[in-house]
Amino acid sequence: MSKKVEADKRNPKKFQYEFFGPIGAAIIVVLTTTVVFGLYFGCNENGCPAHPQKILSMIQNAKFIDVYSFQLYLCWLGALILAWHFLPGEWVKGVPIDEKGTRLQYKMNGFATISLVLGIASGFIYMKGPECMELIWSRFLPLMTSAYVVSILISFYCYISSFIGQKHLAEGGNSGNLLYDWFIGRLLNPRIGNFDIKVFSELRPGLILWIVFDIAFACRQYVMLNGRITDSMVLVLVFHSWYVLDSFVCESAVLTTMDVTTDGFGYMLCFGDLVWVPFTYGLQARYLSYYPVDLGVGFTTAIIFLQLLGYYIFRGSNSQKNEFRNNPTDPSVKNLKYIQTKRGTRLLIDGWWGKSRHMNYFGDWLMAWAWCLPVGFGSAIPYFYVAYFAVLLLHRYGRDDHKCREKYGDDWKKYCQVVKYRIIPYIY
Ligand code: NDP
């Protein structure tokens, strides 16, 4: 068999575009870039929304990037890579990536890494005072541009290196259209030695930086309010940190997500991990550092209740599926009803997974509300996360449904007849 035929067999081309193909990809690149920079210029100390004239003069006088911030960002990435290398961690196998059952290994030491980062940040704040975090809050824009440049460079590196040697490509990233494949990602597992660029990027540089920014903006509020932070800021900080720490406690769960098992690593994931998450997810903390809100006991209690409910559903449903798939004889799942599919896997139709097809999305979305409500009702812009997340989850639902329909055929139809609601029981 010729090398080309062998490569085509290993990496079949997929002609079904997602995101409306190359034109959609170009629009998303422009749109997402506009949103991250737009949120910075549109919501700040000049107003949220800031007056268009103020936005214009801010853009004209802005220092988008400087050498020091770029170096700072590179040091940040370098330090995280060193932490990945030197901190102890278990090596865990991912899902099989080919018919031979090849499974790549991943080092799981993200929790140790975030603990180290938070330890160092706390030490600095304790010794030098909250003012020392000005280094970070005042460089939000140049750091964002630095992360943006790095994400573009990495996505080009991954695209170009996908043509060198015999690489395993993502099924959806091998269309042959340069723009689309660069956007969606050709390489399924971009690696340098045993360092996996995708799994590293998924959790570390973005998620940890998000919390570091939250802490920096809490410090900013502390300085602006002459030595206090509001209950709303505490809620935002605790909820965000909780979510991120939870991801690191369950770090190996990332290996079975669609991002890791199916999607290539291109601009979309790289930009999402390095820029979108750290520079937009913490918008509520940034807003509160300019416009403090005191919630009071009643409102605080109601928001905590919403967060707990969301988390209960989110963690309960995700863990139930994980347990059912990996340890089906466990007493917590062994009596749950399921459909046995022709492919061999089982689909739960009981417990959380009997209430809707994605109760985990519903729980996650409830938590999104709990993160935004602390900003009060002075501006709609900090609610951006709730709206964006709804779009993301609906789109993700569609992609997953399509994948399962193709994969399970009639069994999926049967499953959808039994579990009628898509995400929110009795509503959607
Ligand atoms: P799921 O964890 O819901 O996984 C979907 C897969 O689970 C399906 O493809 C199918 O895979 C399997 N499955 C579907 N139905 C059943 C069933 N009834 N019984 C058993 N297995 C089933 O999806 P995601 O990976 O999208 O999401 C995981 C979590 O991450 C969610 O809680 C989501 O909210 C969160 N998330 C958060 C994001 C953020 O930015 N904060 C972004 C994206 C996700 P199989 O082929 O194995 O059958």
C-alpha cells in the first residue's frame, strides 16, 4: 500500500463542515476577537457600557502590547510548563485513538500547579500588600494582546507541524481548506515529546490565569475601598475558584471530553483556552472592582442557594455518568435503568440522565447565573457570561446530538423517545 493511501486510511477526510465552513470560521475569528477587546473597552472605569466617545479615545490612547507584558506572559507559560515537568503527578491513559487501541499518556499534576500558583500569589499579597497585584490588573490589555498573539502562533505551529511526519489528524479538521483546518484544528494530539499541548492548554494557562485575574481585581477593589472587599466580590471569587479547583480535582475527566477525544487543536480551542476563558470569564470581578455592590444577607443567601443547586446537578450528573461508564457495578449506579446499544455501550435512562439528555448543562448554566447575579442590576454587560454560555451549551448540545445520532442510529432514536427533554426538564 502506498504511503498516501495508508495516510488517507488513517486520516479519512471529512467534507461535512461545522460552524458554516470557512466563511463561518472567518466570521467567528473576527467576532470573538471583537468581543474580547470590546468587553475591555466597553466596560471599565469610564462606564459599563462606556460612552462611545470615551471608547474611541481609549482605543486611540491604548497601549495594546508592550515588551514587558509580552515577556511576563511568556514567563507565565514557561513557569507552567516547568511546573508540569517538575511537580509530581500520576500518568493517566487517555481513550484509544485508533483501531489498534493506542492510548496516549498524560501527566496529571494540575492541582499541584494551581496550589503552587495560589500559594505564591497569597504569599506576595501577604508580604507586599494587595497593591502588588497592580502589576497584573493594570496590564490587563497588553497581557490580553500577548495571549492573543501567542494563541495565533501556537495554532499556526500546530497547523504547519500537522504536515510533518505521520500524525493522527482530527476527523473534522482534515477538509483540505487552509482557513477552516487552521481554525478547527488538524492535529488531534499535538505533542512535543510527551508534553501534550492541547491537554495542557485546556486546563492550565487559561483557567489558572482567570483566578489570578479575579484575585487581582479583588485586590484592586480592596485598595479602592480603602481596605475592604464587598460580599458580592467574595461570592464571585469563591464561585469561580470553586469551579476551577473542581476541574483540577477531576483533572483526568478532561481526557473523555469532546475537546480532547474528537476536536483538533486549532485556533478555536487555542484562542478559547488562552484568551477567551481568562479574559472574559472573570468579567464580573473586573466590573465589581470598578462598581462595588453590597448585596446584604438575603440576596447573598439566595445566590449561594442557586450556586449549590447548580453544582449539585452539575457534579451529580457528570459523576453519575462517569461512574456508570467506568465502574458500572458500583452500588450508586448498578440499579439504574439503561438502554443497551448495538455498539456495546449503554445509555442511562434513569437518575439524572432520565430527567433530560443533558442535566449537566442545566446545572452548569444555573451556576453561570449565580456568578453573574452578584453584580446586581446596574449593567447588563457583566451578564455576558450567562448569554454566551447558553449559546455555547445549545450549540454543544446540537453537535453532541448529531454525533450520537450518527454513532447509535436507531438506539439513539429510542433513547430520545424515552428521555424527551433536551436540557431543562419540562421546558426544553
Ligand atoms: P457530556 O459530558 O454530556 O458527554 C456527552 C457524551 O456522553 C455523549 O457524546 C455520549 O458519549 C455520552 N452520553 C450521552 N448520553 C448518555 C447517557 N444517557 N448515558 C451514558 N452516556 C451518555 O458532554 P460535554 O463533554 O459536552 O460536557 C461535560 C461537562 O463540561 C458538562 O457539564 C458541561 O456543562 C461542561 N462544559 C463546560 C464548558 C465551559 O466553558 N465552562 C464548556 C463545555 C462543557 P458516548 O459516545 O461515550 O456514548
